[in-house]
Amino acid sequence: MKPRVLSGVQPSGNLHIGNYLGALKNWVRLQHDYECIYCIVDLHAVTVYQEPKELLSKIRETAALFLAAGIDPKISSVIVQSSVPAHAELAWMLTCVTPMGWLSRMTQFKAKSEKQETVGSGLFQYPVLMAADILLYQAAIVPVGDDQSQHLELTRDVAQRFNSLYGDTFVVPETKLPAVGARVMGLDDPLKKMSKSEPGAGHAIALLDPPDVIRKKFARATTDSNPCVDFGGLAPGVENLLNIFQAFAEWPDERMRSHFAGMRYGELKKQVAEMVIGRLEPLQSRYREITSEPGYLDGILREGADRVAPLANATVDLVKSRMGLYVRP
Ligand code: ATP
Ligand code: LTN
């Protein structure tokens, strides 16, 4: 049996090249060597308010983008988190073994709760639900961007704590970060991670942005007051542009240096934009195909949920019996 991989993306806005380079691109590569489950984590998205009508269309859009990026539903399971109730069920049991102190150290909670007028307790519990997503399937590997490393450490701690309290139950998962593109920064502010929920029009390149919009956003990207690329002292904005290019082009460091050293920023921005446009073009045309076929997406999501539900239910029953809860005969 192949080891299992699980990962997820929130349907909380427009997916961007950070999501692609940090997560989706790696997911596609792992499909052939592992049994993969890729999840649209709608229950995570509602830890902050989402407009109901928009959320539903974002769930569908995110699923279509998974497929357009190259996730093959014949070999990988694509699921919507809330359609497999065992995620929420296991999350409750794990909540009971997770000390509040561990959760209050999470930097994402601190950052997100600062932006809210009232903070729902779901936002605090967010990493426990994420641990449940992973441990439910006994996943060995979790491919994510760098911002999720702390949540993954917590998942490992929760698994180990449960195993030591109740006996060996969970596989303790490993984090898998991409070599380049693990942390794509905002184009308007290269000190901030590119994020779906940042409002600025020039902040992120969405996967469905048309070529002209991509060119404009790169043309306006923040650099510094130098005229050209100097590898001896790269400004964060310039380093970010080079990283984006390298992650898409998959060029080695030496080629990057010899090609870009001394290049004027205007030309650098043009070349990065054309690289990104060229790489997104096949994804965008597959997206149009997928979304023009009525019923196709729902069929994939139903199949995915049907395929994984028995695995998920078996773990919930195992956890119940370990904890001494009643397991329905
Ligand atoms: P939100 O702003 O709603 O929190 P997000 O843009 O941070 O959204 P998530 O749904 O939280 O995106 O993340 C999905 C996946 O994309 C995760 O694996 C995450 O690590 C990765 N990811 C998100 N932003 C980046 C980024 N800027 N660079 C690299 N990877 C990223
Ligand atoms: N918290 C993650 C999304 C997420 C996830 C997961 C990632 C929810 N459940 C399980 C990997 C495995 C984020 O990207 N913000």
C-alpha cells in the first residue's frame, strides 16, 4: 500500500500563485507515488465570516482549480471537508486532548484574530480541525507552504499526545515544503506573505487573472531605488520576483544568476510576467473546459467523498474505542 498524502486549501478567496507554488504544484507531483487526498477546507473558511453565496461558488471554483492544476481525480481523491462529517467528529475528540496553551501560541491565530471585531472560538480551534483532517486518514506526508509549518508541528504534538494517552493510534505526519516557492510574498508589500484575504488590487496574482492584468500587476510590483538586479544585495521585492520566476521555470541557481545579473528592473518584471502567463495558460484553459461541463465537478466531489468516507469512519471508530466511547455495533 502506498503511503498517504493529505493537504487542503481554504475556499476563502481567489487562489493565487502562492497557493499554486506553495501547495498545488507539489500536490500534482506527489500523486504518482502516494495515495493522495486533497481537500477544500470549507469548515476552516467559516472560522471568519464568509458571504454564503460567495462561499458556495468559491468551493466550486477551488475544486475546479485543483483539477485544472493537474490533480487527476482517477488517482487522487478530491473532497469537500464538510461533506465527510468524520472531520468535525474527530476534531472534537482531538480538541479534548489539546491544551489551550498550545493553541494560544499559534502565530496565525494571533494575526487573524487581530483583524476581527469578535473572534469566534472556531478560529482558536482552527489548528485542531486541521490536525483532524490529517490524522483522520493516517497521512504520512503533508505538502504545504511555509506558513503552515507551525500548524503541522502542532498536529504532530497532538498525535503524539493522543498516542501516549490512549496507545498507538495515529501516524505522526511529516511536513513537505517546496524547495523554491514555499513563501511567495505580496507584490505590493514584499514583507507580507501573499494571501487570499489581503484586499489590495496589486497584492496577489490570481490563478485566473488574464494576461493583461498579470502584466500590470508585475509592472507595479514594489522593488527598491536601484535600477538593476544585484545579487550582492537583493531588495525583498526583487528577491520575490526572482523566486517566482525560478519556481515556475525550475531553473537552477547558476542559470538564474547568469541570466538576471545586472538586468534592469523593468525588463525583469516583463520576463517574470511572461513566464507566469505562459505557465498559467494551460491551467486557465483546462479550468474553462472543466467548468463548462455541467455536473462533472459534482460527480468528482461525490466520488471523492464516497471513496474516503470508509477510511475516515474507520479512524473515528478506532479513536472512539481507544477513548472508551461507545462504538455503534
Ligand atoms: P487566507 O488568506 O484565506 O488565509 P491563504 O492565501 O493564506 O489564505 P490558504 O488556504 O491558507 O491560503 O493556504 C493554502 C495553501 O497554500 C497552504 O499550503 C499554504 O501554505 C499555501 N500558501 C498560502 N499562501 C502562500 C504563499 N504566499 N506562498 C507559498 N505558499 C502559500
Ligand atoms: N490551514 C491550512 C489549510 C488546511 C490544511 C489542512 C493544509 C486545512 N486542513 C490539512 C494541510 C493539511 C491553510 O493553508 N491555511
